[in-house]
Amino acid sequence: MADPGACYLEFRGVSKSFPGVRALEDVTFGVREGSVHALVGENGAGKSTLLKVLSGVYRPDAGALLLAGQPQTFRGAAEALHAGVAVIYQELHLVPPLSVAENLYLGHLPSRLGWVRGRRLQEDARARLAALGEAIDPRATVGSLSIGQRQMVEIAKALARDARVIAFDEPTSSLSSREADRLFDVMRRLRDDGRVILYVSHRLEEVFGVCDAATVLRDGRHIRTFPTLEGVDRDGLVRAMVGRSISDVFHHEPCPPGAVALEVEGLMGPGLARPASFTLREGEVVGCFGLVGAGRTELVRLIYGAARATTGTVKVGGRPVRIRGPRDAIRAGLVACPEDRKKEGIIPIRSVLENLNLSRRRHLSTLGFIINERRERASARRQVEQLSIKTPSLAQRIMNLSGGNQQKVVLARWLGGQVKVLLLDEPTRGIDVGAKSEIYAIIHDLARRGVAVLVVSSELPEVLGISDRLLVMREGAIAAALERGEATAEKVLSLALPVAPEPKREASA
């Protein structure tokens, strides 16, 4: 562990418990000034809880938080911010209808005699943004900005409060590669300015690319701090995170494909530039890759009826299916796990038991309409055990589970049903490497049972690692279909990149 005497930010014996859950237990480590320090661990390791202790959202049950050697007791986020601590969460805390300038200085607007000094507000906001290399109009509403621009507004907002400690929670989960690179440049500049940067990410390539040191949490405990990442390899970090080595994270085992399970022909609708046609066979895992805006999610939504197709046909098991909504798709054996797990995949305030049985109730009911609690509980216990879902009890609200365990619950719904085709949109987004490995194992187990699986992902190593075939999308259309043996990273990326328009030829005289 780094020398605590040289650390600006320190956690000393921090513990925090919730009903039925020990989230943090005696966590102790320090972070130096002028460094980018990674905080890594599996889902449920305690990273988010620790950030909420840092930001004043939670008060620890035991232990202390120190800044420059001075113990701090924050009674809320406002006090933490006043002390120079800012946490930029995955879900940004901005007010979309207000302007960029108003968001930057919300709570401390420049004023005179009770009136906001509008010109001063605009000038200060423009200067803050320019210091980050951004030319965002301070008069624009935050709601009109891209996710990457909103993140820069959050950083500028922290700097407007002179934050010395800035923590990032999964900041690149919704960013394009270009936006992520801009973010990393800003983080390096903040580090060089002597600030303390705490960086939480499941993407280990980012940790090694931008971080100077790393602390590993597991099951709420401090496992190890690497004061430098020089000489540390990916497997060593993963071993510390999950307590074991994951040599083959993807678990790919090709199996002979069966009959055509899904046939999409000339499908057209919102988000697509050209009609889409492809097939999925029983026991086959097909990856779908594309850059942001390529139309991957839009294609999935059209297939299972979340968006209305204008033309085209969908066949399941060789039979045309009229899909007017997800209910029609489910009845045909075509199911999906959506990209936005929290908004479309789970009911956060309901229990694990209810979320597990959400789509299977008709199969477990008595006479087809009477809820059978005994059957539902027995089925839920089997799914929890089969998928190693970590939960204190079936009564636990699913919102209190880690992202990886929430995703397992969503997948578990379909394990006992008559599923023929499974569409997965970003199934491992925001999930640690250990949980990813478990999700991949579930996907391949479903394929071995004869389920046809389509996996949409923005992570190129993921689709290359788990797929038997690969669809590449570009600018709202399927650009190519590749067999596993011919799908190299270079070839897939070149197919996914937009094609530059041919220059116009001047008419000859």
C-alpha cells in the first residue's frame, strides 16, 4: 500500500452495513496527490458504497475519511463538495432544462443585490469549459448535449467548486471511443495539476491505460493496493479481484448448428437506413458489432416488437410471426434482454422473487391464472442456485443487487421457458470481469440446449471471443456477415467505420 503519510485522501477502517448486507468492512488505503488511482473489484465488491461514503451520501458505521490528514465527517453531498470532494456518477447529476452555465454554478450563481449577473455567469462558464478544451455554448440547455459533453459539464462543475478530489464512477460506459479519449486527456491534465483522481471501471484496458495505481476490493474488504501498475499484468489484477485466475473468460465451445431458428427478411423501421436480412440457427451464438449510432439496438427493438417495423418479415422456427409488441414475440419463443437493464429489464423496487418470475408466472400458476407462491418460490430458488445469484434472500429488492446479479436475474427468467431465440443487447455493460465470465458461460449453455443467441455489444473483444458468426453494422445497415475464422479485429473495425463519401467531380468544360 502507498505510504499513508504521502496521501491526500485516506480511508481508515471504513465499514458500512445495510439490512442483511455487510457492504464495507475495515477498508483502509490511501490515494496520492497528482495521481489517477483505480478502484476495481467485482460487482458487489463495495466500490459504489465507498464512493457514496466519500461523497457524503452515506455515513460510515465505523472508521474515518481523511483529507490532507484531517478527519472529515460529511452529513451530505453539499458538505463533501464544500470540502473539495466531487463524485461524478454513471448517471449524471445535471438539470437538463437549465443552461450549461446555470448547471455549472447551481447553488452559487454570481449575483449582486439578489440579481444573477448574467454576463458574468456566461463568461465564467465559458472560461471553465475552455480550460477543459471544450467549446460548448454556455447558453445551451444541458438536455441538448451529447453524453460526452454532459460529462465535461460535470467535470467543469466540480472544478468550479475547486474540487481537489474527483471520483469517476464508470465514466465511459455510454461514451464513444473518441469521447472516452477526450475524457482521458482531461483526467491526465487534472492529475498533472496535482488533483486526486479516483477512477472506478470494469474495463481493465482503461485502468492500465490511464491509471497510476490501483486498489482492489472484494466482498467489501480491501484486498490489495498496487502503488504502481508497472510490472502488473491483467491476469494478476483479475486474480486479486475474483480470487482466482480466469484464463479463458469467453468459454467458447463451437457446437454444430441446427435448423434455422430466426429468419429476418427485409426488416425496416426507425433507426435503420436499409432493410436488414439475416438468419440465426439453433445452438448458434452470433455477435453483432457496430460503432455508436450504427443501428444495433434499433435492429433488436424492431425484431422483438419494442419498435414498430414498417416493412419486412420475421420467422421463428420457419413460421412467419406477426409481432405487434414484445408480448407477441415472447409467445413465439423470441425473447430479449434490453440494453438499459434498469429502465427496461427489471422492476427495481420489487423483490428478486418477483423479478425472476415476471415472465414465467403463467407457466407456474394454478389453472393458468391463480398465482402459486410455492411453485414460484421453488423455481426462484433453483434459478438463484443454478446461476449463483448473490442475494441475501428472495425478498431482497433487486435494486440492491449488483449489476452482474441483476443481469443474471434477467437471464434466469428465460432458462425454464420455451425459448427458441434470445436477443441480448449489451449483456455485460457495467459488469466486472468475473461476472462477465459467468454470463458468457450461461450464454453458451443456452446455445448447447439449442437456443439461438444474438449478442449485441460495443466491445469488440467480447463479440470476437464468444461468437460463432459475426454481423457488422455500419450507419444503420448490416455491412457484412463473417464466420468466426475470418473475423479479425482489424477487419471488423474497418467494416464498422463510416465510408467517406466520394469527392464530387467537376463537370468538364
